[in-house]
Amino acid sequence: MRTNIDIDDATLEAAMRAGPYKTKKEAVDAGLKLLARQAAYREILKWEGKLHWDGDDEEALPARAAGKATQAAPRVSEPVSPPYVAKPRRGRR
């Protein structure tokens, strides 16, 4: 969709150098994608500490179906935050 917008020249120049992006359109598209991704991360973080896993998912693994040995999955009884989920910063915003 074609849209005309007024963007601060210094901010756009800094964003293009940070990329580095060759065109203004690339820089703006990257910025919009970043905003959407951050919103998705915030939505995921709402579930932190609220999901419980008590089952054994080995049956769903393709390696098990092929007859290969697999390591037993641990049982989790308390809510655990995965290590790859960034913790939100507390304090200054």
C-alpha cells in the first residue's frame, strides 16, 4: 500500500545507518516489523509462569516412531520459564 508520511530526517538517517538499509522503504519496513515482533513478544510473556506440563510427549516425536532410542522427557510439576524467553525489565521505562 502506498502511503505518504513525514519522517524526521535525522531519525531516518540513523535508522538507515543502523541497518544498514539501502532505501527509506527498507528502513521503514524493518521498523514496522520490529514493532509487530515486540508486540508478539509481549503477548508471549503474558504466559510466563502460567503454563504447566505434566505429560510425556515422547510418543509424538518422529525419532520414537522410527524406533530410535530417545532420552526420557522430564516431568515438570511447577511452572517453569523457558531459558530463551527474555525477562521483562523492571524499574525504569
